[in-house]
Amino acid sequence: MGLRVSVEYSVIIVPAPHAARTFALACKPILFFMTRIAPYMTPQLALGIGCRQNSTAAEITAAVTAALGERRLAEVRRVATIAARANAPGLSTFCQQQALPLQTFSAAEINALPQSWPPSAFVMAQLGVTGVCEPCALLAAAGGPLLVSKFILDGVTVAIAAFQDLSNEN
């Protein structure tokens, strides 16, 4: 059985001299929530992205949007990939368009992680690692949990991890 929440709105008519004070008192809890609590309610996400060297920004955007599902792109704090794709034009353009930093990891850093994802023989043959998106998301999130395993769309793979420490934005 799920939790059901009901929100009701009331309109209070207040004489003009007291209206400003009443409005300010009514807004104070909302402002407190929006400035102090809401930022911590939204998980900070790291995207691990694997792509072809010639993948376009539009293909990457479509894959990321689909992988996020109901989550918002505004929740993403970092994009990560393998160092071999650091200069992929589509990935660079995607990061610039979204104003997101791109963090890269070497094959050695990826291979040092305990493997918790299904290995890809193709990626092993091409890049020397068993995966790109999942290990890069995990590394970028500094040990946070993987929320979305490898999602594939038009040759772009996306995995999503949440930061363990919500204060870790950089």
C-alpha cells in the first residue's frame, strides 16, 4: 500500500495594512524549504558514457535523456568516460551544451575497480577494459551506488551513479 499525500490550498483575505506581513509569514516556510532542504533532496548524479568516436551530441543527448527517465538533467553534476574518448567531438559538444565537466579515467583506473557489471568482449577488444559507462559512473560518483546499469541507444551507452556524499559536487 502506498502513501497518499493530499495538499490543500486556502485563500485568506486580509485587510490591506496587514497583507504584506501575512504574505511574508506565509512565504517564509516555503523559502526555507527551497533554499535549505530541497537542494539535499535531489540526488547528485554522475553519468558514465561510452560512445563511438563519431557519435553526435544529439545521439548522446537522446541516450542520456532516455537513461535518466524521470530524473532531470539538472541533477547531473559530472560526466565521465574513458580517456580514449576524451576528445570525441560529440561528447565534448554535449558537455559544453549542458555546462557539465567531463572527467576521464584511464584503462588502468577502470580495470582496478572490482567488476560488478557484465563484461563486454567488444569493449575489451577495442579499449582494453571490460566496460566504460558503468565503471566510469562509479568512479565519478566516488563510491556512490549505481542507479542505472548500462542503457544503450544508437551506439551510446549510459550508466548513472549517485554521489555517496551529497556535498561532493566537484
